[in-house]
Amino acid sequence: MYDKYKANRKGMPDELAQQMPILKEILKAMNIEIIEKEGYEADDILGTLAKWGQSKNLDVTVLTGDRDSFQLIDKNIKVRIPRTKMGKTEDQDYTVEKIEEEYGVEPLDLIEVKGLMGDTSDNIPGVPGVGEKTALNLIKEYKTIDGVYENIDKQKGKLKEKLEENKDLAYLSRTLGTINIDSPIEKDLNRLKVEEWNRQEVLEIFKRLKFNRFIDRFNLVGDGNNTFDGNKKITVEVAHLSDPKETNIIKEEISSQKIMYYYLDEQNFIIYSEKDNASYYVEDLLEFKDIFENKDILKCGYKQKENYILLWENNINAKNLMFDVTIAGYILNSNINKYTIEYLANEYLDFNLEEYLSEEGIKEENTQLNLFDNTKKEKKDVAFIYPYLIFKLYKVLSKKMQEEDNINLFKKIEMPLTEVLASMQYDGIYIDKQELLDFGKELQNRLEILTKEIYELTGEEFNINSTKQLGEVLFEKLKLTAVKKTKTGYSTDVDVLEKIKHEHPVIEKILEYRQLQKLNSTYVEGLIPYISEKTGRIHSKFHQTVTTTGRISSTDPNLQNIPTRMELGRKLRKVFKPKEGAIFIDADYSQIELRVLAHISEDKNMIDAFNNNEDIHAQAASKVFNVPIEEVTKEERSKAKAVNFGIVYGISDFGLGEQLRSIKKKSKRIYRTVSRKI
């Protein structure tokens, strides 16, 4: 009828279309009916069902975010639509009375209103120049479009001309905007009734999709039998190794099999014996010093970085701690950031440890423990099961890494790195505490000077650290441009202050004050508590299973963000010192990400730039800004660098424009140009 109808709508993104079959699979498992009809819009199906429900004397509620559905409202039919109020989304019920109160017309009259005013979101033209207010007034007076044209002579001036010239568009638009309430769909009330979910099937789908929050939210955890090995019941014997003869027997088994499954923390050292199907608590860690130091025996454990440190502290020079279930879980899925034994057992063994142990106690030593006996018992220590689960996970995770061709990454990079990170944490880094304290005093002195200068420039004393008070001084007293306002007051973040720093000299002072305040609180007061009294060094914890990109992260404290760009930041770095007779060495790969990209993309420009030892960012700037490479300015190179790395890491043209700011209008062209080139 109208080829421009919804022509401005982009097609469904592939990323969303790919999810539709999965969504339908979930709804089917939930026994929720899906109704679809090729050639008909969702509104048509909603409208048909709503009117059919009304004919069956049902109370119908249409749940939708589309106000086009208001035309369906009638006796026994209401529309529940979400609305945002004070930043919160609430539901609003629209009835016949609500429509009449808000619009001054009946629900069915809204079709006539749309015919006159059109709808830009759907490319329904309407009568050009007729807006919502005019359309509503006309329909209030004449009820229908037919009534408007029957009384066309009563209209005057431009409005009359527009209506006369676009009569066909008005009727066409009314047709386009009318929901079909007679779509040929099957209507069976029994099929639409709410039924119990197929909970086991839903659980299996949610596990596959990693919908862990939904599993908890809908309390699906207890719906499986959580067993392995073909649902065979599991028994694990628990004992303490106190007899030297028994200890030697276990050690001989480990030595002959060249593998040890163990769990180690500050309180426990437990070994699992596959031969005995038993978990053995070891009271003296040093009894297994020779096992840990034997490089020919593979040790399978949990959080082996911490294990290294604990063993070193006990004078055990551990070797071949080369299978950490945490690292294996991270290799297989780096998006979780939660690699506990409990999670890994649930994910890869279909075994919910927490659920069963909440119902299980540990039987007395040297007795059989049946994890699947439902008899209620007192809950006791549960660490005994960890080495058994590590044993099971070793088998499953090894196979999965082989299947996904990740085993070399695991063995040659990630596991050797564990010992490196452990040694970094164990050795720590020396920091001159007195020099740090002196630096803090220097910052405090400068902060006091800045505080006085800010008070003089603003003409009053106030709490500079209070966003509310600062906003009132800058935007109400000094009348500076308020770039952004939030629910709690004026925004005074760095972006806002940077945009108005030309308006008043106090802004530069405030920006400097904030930088120094952060330096003092984060890097002086923040570092001092972490200096070990025993070693005089900071022993930061380095993590390899936190970021999805594979980067190392650091906590307690974070030593990876010590500032370098400002002079005072560089001065702060000088309080970190090598031991006497040693030096710090800083080494970095040259443009490693872009070299990898050049290799993968086989882009001639990039390859030539690297082969000729050209500056890759200057080369990109030369291509983008169409200037000889030797004439590329520092600013242009910086922008090209943002382009290069932005595209490598998936930035959008909008994000690129935000990043480049000064060339926002050119950002799409730059993005497309460089995307083609690299």
C-alpha cells in the first residue's frame, strides 16, 4: 500500500536475530505459548487476541511498550505500559477513562488522530504540517477523518490547504495506523493457560547459556540430581594421616602415578587417593616436602599461586604445580570472574556442592560418606570433598581444553605464569617509607596553598570536596556555564570542568587540587598501610583470572596505576627503589597489538610500515588526514592512535567521535576510512 512504511527502520541486528531461536526454546521449556503469523505484525496478533478475549468475556491486559496499542482499549481491555518517572520505571494502566482524561478522545478515535498527524517512527506520512495538537482538536470536534472532510469548508487558511492537498495521505495513514483485529490465527484458550515449567529442561538451558542469576532467581538449583558418572552415587572415605606407615603408602602411590590431587589453604592440606577413593587430611605439611619438590610429579590443585607462597613460607621449594583448576576454568571461559571449586563443580560436573552439603554431615573418621543420602545431619567441615572434586575436574577440564585447542596456552603460558606472579607477590617491592611521608607533606603544603587561592578567587570558604557546595559556588554564585545537571545537583566532574576552564581561573586551581588530593589519598595515605613491618616492602597480589582480555590485575594495593603523566606522579614513582646493587629494567613489546593485527589482516599498508620501521600511528595519520608522513603533527598522530586502538578494540563511530571531540564531524569518515585500511 505504501512502500515507505517503516522504511527508515533498520532490520533486526544479526546479534538479536540469532537469539530468537534460543528465546523460543526457553519459552517452550517454560510452557509459554508462542503465536506467530507470517505477513502479520505483532500488533495485529495482539489486537486480534485482545478483541477475541473480550468476546469471551475475559478481562484483557495488553502488556506493551507501544502506545499504538491504545486504540485497542475498550470495555474489559486495558493496556499496561511502562513509564519512567524520577529515573525509575513504573507500570501505568490505561483504560477508556484514562485515555479520555489524557487525550480528550475515545481510544478508537486515536486511529483518526494518527491518520491526520502521521507517525515519524513508522514513516506514516499523515497530513504534512498537522501535528498532534491540531489533529486532536479536529477529531474532538468532528470525531472522524470523514467528519473533518465533510466540514472542510469550515477550515481556514493554511490548514484548509494542507488538508485538501493531502486527503489521500490522511486516509492512507489512517489505514496504515489501524491494527488488524481479525488476523487469521488459531485461538485456543486452553493452550494459553499458564502451566508449570519443565523445570529440569529450563535448568539445562540456563546452565548452557550461563544464566546463573536466573537459576538462583527462579530457585532452579535443586531440580537436578547433581550426580556424575551416569548418575552413580558417590562415596568418599575421609581419614587423617597420622600413622607414618599409612603416610608412606600414600606417598608411594603418588610417586608411582606421578600425579597428586590436593587441596591446600592456611588450615588444611588434604590429598585425594583415587586408589582408595579417600580424602586424607595431612597434619604435617613438611612430610610431603619431597613430593612437592619432585619435578616429575604433577600437582593438581586450586589457586596454586597462593599455594606457592604458602609452601615457600614453609621452606618447601615447590615444583610442577602445573594444573590449577581455577586457571583451567578461566581458559575455558574468561567472562565469569568466579572460579571457585563450587562454581567449577556445578558448571563442569553438574554437581551442586552447596546444596548437598547443606543436607549432609561428615561421618566419623574411616567411615563411608554418601553425599546423596537425604538424611539430615549436623553440618561440619566440608574441605574433604575439594581434592576429590579437583580430581574429577582435572579429567573434565583437560579434555575440554584439548577439544578447544587451548591446552598449549594453558601449559606453556598460563601455568608457568602462576609461579612468576607468586614470586612477584612473595618478593614484593621496596618503598622508601620516609620519602613517601615527605612526599605526602609536600602534597599537603601545596593543597593548603591551593585551598587559599580557591577561596580568594571565589570570595568564600566552602568544602572543595563537596560536589554540591562546589556546584553552587561555580554555577549559582559565579554564574559559570552549567554543562550538566543531575538529580542531586550540578555535575562537577572532570569533563564538565575541562569544558568551562576558560571561563574562570578558579577552574584550573580546582582541577589541580583534585589531582593532588587523589595523589595524597590514594598513593600516600593509601600505600602506607600496605608496607610490611617485617620486610619493609609492599606485597601486592597479582591476579590472572580477573580480566577477560588476559591482562594481569593487581590489588592490595593496585601497583599498576601509579601515575606518570604529571611531574608529581613521576616523583611518586621514585619512592619505589630496587635493592642495593640492583636496577629496575622496563621492557615492552613494540606495538604488539597492531603487529598482531597486521599479521591477521595481512594489510599491506601496516605490513609495509612495520617492515620499514615507520611510526604506525604517524602512517595512519598520514592516510587519514591526507598529509605527507613527515608533516604529521603530534596532535594528528595522537588522534590516529586513538583511531587505531579504538578500532582494534571495537569502538563505535560515536565512541570514536566522543574520544576525538575536536573532529566529531569527521569521526564517521575516519572510522570508515581506517576500518577499510586496517
